Amino acid sequence: MEIRVLRYFLAIAREENMTRAAERLHISQPSLSKEIKKLEEELDHELFIRTNKNMLLNDEGKIEVTFCRKRSVARNVIQQ
């Protein structure tokens, strides 16, 4: 799992919306959607509850957010 994809995942979790997350990340919405779909396939489970307007974390997604944030903190400590 690439750091870039983790950033994408966290942006969607924060924004709760694919379009807003794509705008924040300065990438196209279809590209972001593809990356998240690949991540979900890699992890073998969905991470979001998708509605017409929002993407909300499901239970697996909430666990993954915790993991990503810990990984991000560890990476920052190592870089210092």
C-alpha cells in the first residue's frame, strides 16, 4: 500500500465526499475513485458506505483510518 493512496483514503474519510477530496488533492475524481477501488480490492473489503452525496466510513474503514494515522505518525518520527 503506497503512502499516496493512504493520503487519498484519509482525504475522503475527512471530506466524506469523493469530489471534494479530489479537489483538495488536486486530482481528478475518476482517478481518485479508481485508486480507492484498487485499495479496497487489495484489502479485500469495502471501506466506505456510499450514498448519493457522501462516503461515510464503515467499521472496516474506521479501523483502517486508525492504522493509517498511526503509520503517518511513525513515518514523521522516523523522518525527524
